[in-house]
Amino acid sequence: MQLNNKKNLKLETSNKPVLVRRFIGMMTLMSCLTSQHLLAACAVSPDSRYEFIDTITVNGAQLVAGADITAGDVIRLSPSFASYRYQEYWSVWVDLNGDGDFADANERLLQTSSPTDDEVEATLIFADDISLDNTQLRVLLHANAVSGDSCGYDSYGDVRDFSVSINSHIDNDNGNDDYALTTQPRGGANEHIAYVEIAGDSFTSGDDRGYKDNSNNKSFEVTDGDTIQLTPISDWSTDWGIWIDSDNNGQFDSHEQVFSAAAQRGAVVNGTLDLSNIVAGSHRMRIAMSGDSAAIATGFRYGEIEDYSVNVILDGNDNDNEAKNYGPHVQWEHDSVTVKIFRFEFDDVELTWSIGRIESEMAEIVDYFDKSSYGRFEVNYEIYSDVIQVGEKIAVWDSKEANDWKDYYADKLVALGETEFWDIDDNIIYLILAPQISDWGIKAGVNPGAMRVYDTGDERSQAGGIAHEMGHAMGLHHAQGLDGQDTVFGVGDYDSEMIGYGNAFSMMGNNAWDFGSFNLYYKNFFKSWGIEAEVPLITQSGTYRIYTFDQGSVKGDLGLRLKAGNGEVTYWVEYRTGDGADSRGVLVNTQGYFPDEDARSYYYGTSFLLDMTPNTKPDDLNDDYDDFEDFLDGALVIGKSYTDKWGAFTITPKETGGTLGTAGAWIDVEVQLH
């Protein structure tokens, strides 16, 4: 049966996540020219009601008008659908001669050979001497075949046009632009950097066709004398060089070389970094592997060059983090957690919570963590079959201390066979449910990982509170706020400026009962969620598009990380469209401002939400519970700017788009590095 009208098509769809298959293509430009062009004039009007373009990224960054595209860049094309996932084709053109169409030879860069409902990824390869300014690039998602020229297409699909430059920042004469190559190496499957490891932190690379800018995707933390291991794929001798742009002037000077070595063929290279001429802070690092001559920072004929971000820590400024058993390096290492639930009763007070209620509330928690982790984390639970009888009246326990109760149930659980109760490295946490004892409230701790929940007779769901306590039992602090009174930052006085539960939107702040989303920094606590890879560390000025992180799926970069000028604080910029947040702006949490404010063992670092409109709701000094209210309007909204307290950057939200209430809602943030 042939279906000609999509709006009449009725199909059942599955709620199971779609497995993504990446189709790797190749784009090749054979033309050799340098010119300026007007935008191509031809217009197309595909019917985008049912399938449409979701995101277009180049090297992981959203493609925007005015972008400079370079040979070796990776373009990724992602579709979206109103309901049913149709099989579609992709095509990409560049108007090479400015004649208002894409019909000329070599102007179609990409055409997928078969339809797919998944994303498409391809590597751009241009002739060595091509350089184009202000020409038009067109991306077409299309249900039906198109001719070599896209003009006139009006069937099902979607189109995006961009004014772009190609290789314009590479000066083949003198390389004056930031980090420009005078010669781009010719790498390939048989000649590239495969693996980089510094002080135990590693990054697996691959065939990047001679050059890859990984600075937004990977950052290393380095100190003087760190060990380094470099693994090549090569049939020839290799010469290596590593540089760090210590003065951040956009080029790698000879005194900024921190490593050199040579090896035969595919031999692994080992050594140490010499940072004696490098200053602390955030910088660009370049790794070069030459296959036919000395490795130099500006390029050579054969081999590969890769750029990364580094945070250089010198003179003991690392605070001995790795020696501490708390801080930002402490993460939940597992991709799941199992909650073991034990019920207790007293001689004169029974537990009113039924098995059905426990299962209902745990189902809420399972769904919450599944959405928060984008399907990357699993919550399981087990309910011990018997209700444990304490054998005493509750009045006996009303006169005891909370620590007495903790000791009692710990001994009881171990006697029942929970011999791993004190193991803080496993993925099990315990929920102890009992009638209300004295005035004790719901509590949790990470050592051991256990929660204490009390039956107060309240029939409303406690699931949000339990999810909050699970965060503590795994290793999260409260999501705090930073109150500088009349300024965003105060003077660094912890006692007067720390606002407990100050993040009014977060699960670990003041929004647990309504299942507020974890902030991005706290999402990064869960190693399997892979958040850091989707929150790039910004090392270049530009405008960056980030997508809302609180809708249960990922449509692009979820936020930005920015290093402060003091080299110690990291800003996490996020776009939250739920939980009562202002969708016209971004929220900013800091990592490392009070690094030792809570040094309990096995806890992650604490986040502090900044108030970008300080003191609009001054604290009532007689009310200890209103302090977080000043953060409700604390977003940095469009048109307003914030400059790092230590002068490293200025950020300005510029524009929002997409559909609110979906993961496709976005905001553009301009970053100016100083």
C-alpha cells in the first residue's frame, strides 16, 4: 500500500530509547580559489511539519552564521520528528562561485547514499589552498531524492542556510591568527595520534585528517613533572613536541615548549612535562606528531596536530586535592545504585507505610533518576520481607540520641547478613524506615551510605525528600547559595555569605519535594552520566549555544564551564527552563569557591549558586528560612553581562529559541575572554 499523505499515517511508536547509529561520510572539496561571495539567492521551501533539522554542530559546537570552517572539522547532523521517525537523506552544499545556486561542479559536499532516521557525521576535507569568505553553506534534510542543485525542492524535509568562511583563519604566509597553522599536516588512517595520557588522565583520539581542535572537548589538569604517554599510529619515525600557550597570546612560542621526543614507527612515547616556563591558569596546549621532519607548532607536511585545554597548577595551588578524601575528584563510580529498604516497628507503634506505598514512591524516584541522567543511570530497590521488631516501646527511644539509633540498626542489619553495610565503595545504600522517634527528621550520610526516614502519619509522598537524601548517601552536599549582599561575590566570609539550601531550583537545594533537577555541577558527580563532555570548558571568545538540561534528553551542549582568573574557581553556566527558573537567562554555579567548607570524608565538592540580581529580596534577619528567596530572580538574563570576579571573562546571554518544555529549548551566550 502506498501512502502519499503523511498526516493520515497512524503508527504505534515505542517508548524505548532509539539506538543511535553514526553514519560516517566524507566531504571533499577539489576547488582551489580565494574570493568573496554574496549569499546564494536561490530559496527552497521544504515541508518541515513532520521531520526537521534538530542540531548541526561542527567539532561539537553549534554551527552559527559567520562560522569559520577548517579542513578536518567534523560536522554532525541530527534530525528530529513530530512523531514517527522517518527515514531521510542528508545533503550539504557550498556555493563556490557566488552565482546563487549549488549546481556547479563539486558544490555538493555530502550526499548520504541511503536514508536513515539517525544522526550523520562526516569529516570535512578541503584542498590545501582553498580559502573562502562569506559564502553560503546549505544543509538539507530531505525525504525524496534531489538533483545536484537543491533549488526548487519543496517536498518533505527541512533546510538551514549559513554564511560561512572556509579556511579563512589559516594564513598560509605567516599564520598571524590565533593558533593558526602555516601548514596543515596530511594525516590519515596510517598516521595519526591515537592516545594521550597525562598523569593518569587519558583521551582516546583517532584519525583527524591532520588536525583536530579538542580544546572544547577535553581539558587536562597538569603540574610540573607530570608523566605523559603518547601512542601513535604510524609506519614511519615520529618526532613529538608539546607546547602550552603560557601568556595566552594565541601562538606557541619556543620557550613554551614543555616536551619533546622521538620514536620509531608505532612505538609508545613516555616522558615528563617541564612547566618551568609556564604560569598557572587555563591555557591552550598543542601536541604535534611529525612523520617526516621536526615537530613544530605551526605545522609540517605529514603527521598530526591536536589541541587541548589545560589547567596548570603550580606552587602547591592544587590544595593536595588528590590526597584528600573529599572534593571535586570524589565521584560516584557506578552506573547504578541499589536501595535496600528495611522496616522497623516498636511494641506500641506500628509502621503505617505499606509495601504498596513504598513501591509507589520508589517508582517516582526511579523515574526521576532515569530522566535526570538521560537514561544513563539505574535505580534499583529491594524491600526486606519482614518488619523488624525493635522489642521496646517508642518512649524508650524518644529519650535516646540519634547516634544510638544509628548504632542499633547498623548492628541489626549486619546480623541479618548485610556484611557489606560499612563498604562505602559499593553501589548499595540503605533506607531505614521507622515510626517517628522524638523529633528526629529525615537524614542521610555517605559513611555508611544510609538514610533514616520516619513515619509521621503524613500520607503525602516523601519521594522527593528520599531522592534528596539518596544524593547525600552517595556523596553530595547541599546545593548552597552565595549571598554577597549588594554584590554577586562578597568578601569571602563563609559564615555570612553561605546560604544553606540556597539553590532554590535544585534537588540538593530548596526544591527537593518538587523533584527539582540536580544542577549541572552536581550531575557531574555521577561519572557514568558523562556530563563534563557535554559542558565544554571555554578557551576562546565566541557565542555558544547551550540547551536546557532539565528535560530528560540531550539536544546539544548542556552548559559552559569557565575558569576564573584566580585559577581556582570554575563557573558552571546552565540553562534551566523548569523548576520555576527564569527561561530568559542562565544560572551560574561555582565550583571551588569555598573548597574546604565541608571536609567530611567521601563527599563531592560543594556548589554555590550566584545571585546575578543581588539583594532584590533582602533577608529578613528574624527569619532563618527566607534566605533562598533572593535567588529566585538570580538568573543572568538576556542583555545583562557578568564579568568574572578575577577578570578572566565576561558573559552575556544574547538570544533564546527552540520550544520551551522540550530539550530543544536553547540560549546563546556570548563569551569574551580577557
